[in-house]
Amino acid sequence: MGGKKNKYRIKHHISLKENGGEVFVFEWLEKEDVCKKNKTQFQRNTLQYFLKNEVGIDSQIAHYDSGAPYLVHSKKHISISHSGNLFALQISSKDAVGVDVQLFKTGLSRGYSYFVNEQEEKLHELSNLNLHLIWCAKESIYKFKKGEVKLYREDISVVEIKDDFLRVVLKTGKKIKCQFIVQNNYLMVYVSE
């Protein structure tokens, strides 16, 4: 699948019927754009372009003080993520959303003590894949909670990792389910409750 004028390629499109939502992972194909000096502006423009041309939403993306994105003059909830030339976008007409996409990194294990807590160390083998899943789940939850979660290590615990979903418990006791997709060079985690 290619995007308008082949600027992007959709890698995944998931319809979430239960909450009127969708999740997209797409790859930006024009490599020279990814290397531009103002990456933040490039990322905003890319997501704006995709929203308008693929999803049919012609609304500006703005950000709350917490950094969480929202669509101006729209009641839809949105979450966005990017890693290299990969972008993830989750939209819902009913519920809050949270998504994270991450290219696999070889050095993530060196900094795992920043985000993996003792409970997770006991429950899970800390393989490269599981570390990426734990990190992405916590990023997704942070976005889902619109920045209300402050300390990844203390406030969010991944208590279960299965074939395509994770169970997360917040410090408050709230349980949240996340789905994920793993590919050769990246993974994507999104809140699916």
C-alpha cells in the first residue's frame, strides 16, 4: 500500500470497532525529509499530511501543556509517535488513546534500570524484545494518561506479557490492557481498553 504520491507506505492499519478507533503505522518514504534540521516541524507536517490525505481529517494538531496532542475543533482523541522514518497514529471518537512505535535499539539494556522496576525484573526475562515491550507500554500509558504518570519505573508495572498483548497496572491499582505488533526492526504498542 502506498500513500498519496508515494510519500508514505502504510505498514499496519487496525480498526478498533469497540471504541470507534483506528491505529496506523506508516513509513515516510522521502528520506531527505527525515534528515531536515527542524525535525519537530517535519514530524508535525508529516502527521498533518497523513491525517488529511489518508484519514480524511483536516484539523490542526496542537498540544496541551502536558505535551499531549489534540485535534483543534475536533472531539476525536489522538496519540502520535515516531521513531526514525516510522510514525504511529491512534485515533478514537470515544476513548482516550496511547500509542508508541520504536525501532529496535541495541543499547536499551544499558539503561533499563531507568524504567524497569523490581516486580518486572522478577516476572519477565529481560530480553531485548521484552525491554522494548516494557518501554513502549510505559510510553503508551504515559500518552494515554496525558502526562499524569510521572515516574515510569515506580508508577507503571507491566505484569503480563503474552503473544500479542500486555497487562499493565498503575500505582493507583488501575489495570490497563495494551496490544502490540512486533516486526523485524520495530514494534508498536497501543492502549486497547
